[in-house]
Amino acid sequence: MQTKAILAHSDVARILTAARRVALDNKWAVTIAVVDDGGHPLALERLDGCAPIGAYIATEKARTSALGRRESKGYEDMINGGRTAFLSAPILQGTLEGGVPIVVDGHVVGAVGVSGVKSDQDAQCARAGAQAVTA
């Protein structure tokens, strides 16, 4: 039988803290979502000034990244590159940059999704969160 790491409450808190720090340092109003490896929500934080839709988009970016085992930007690039049929893929609705997997010992244990500013800025916050438990 195989074993794998899972995200503990303390890990999720560190992820949120790191992602929030990047957002606040840059004065970015974002929502940060953390999900487990199955895309199930573990935490959501919407910073002051972020539009309500950010909560939905951040969660979907995180879910897409966790289930796809890659950054959500990969799907955005695929679609923008002409593979528009991928828009019909079931479940994966957060196919925009800003979802980053959390990889521990070669296994995806969850993901961070961020929404509220430019997509590369969302990804910057999400990467900081993911790195808080993998660095």
C-alpha cells in the first residue's frame, strides 16, 4: 500500500499567509482558495475590495490545477493555441492562469487558486502560497 502527504490545517494557514502577504505587499485585492488533491475546498479568503466573483474563479482555478496536476495556465495556453474543443472538458472550469498545484515528494497534495488582478499577478500570489509548504 502506498502512502502520501496531505495538507494539514497548519499547512493551509501557511499557504494563505504567504499568498496574502504577496497580495497585500502589492496592494492587490484578490481571493485566495486552497483545495485538496481532489479539488475539494479547504480554505477561502477574499481580501477587502475583491469582487465577489473572485471567490468562484479562485476556487475553480485551484480545482482545475489540483485535478489536472498542473498549473491552470497550461489549459489557457492550450485553448489560446487553438485547441478550443478543450473548453468542453467536464469539471475543469478554471482554465485561466492563477491556479498552482502543491507538490510534495512528487505528488500533488492540493492547489492554490487566486483571482482578482492580472492573471500573472494571480499566479504570483498562488505560487508564493504553494511554495510556503514545499520550499
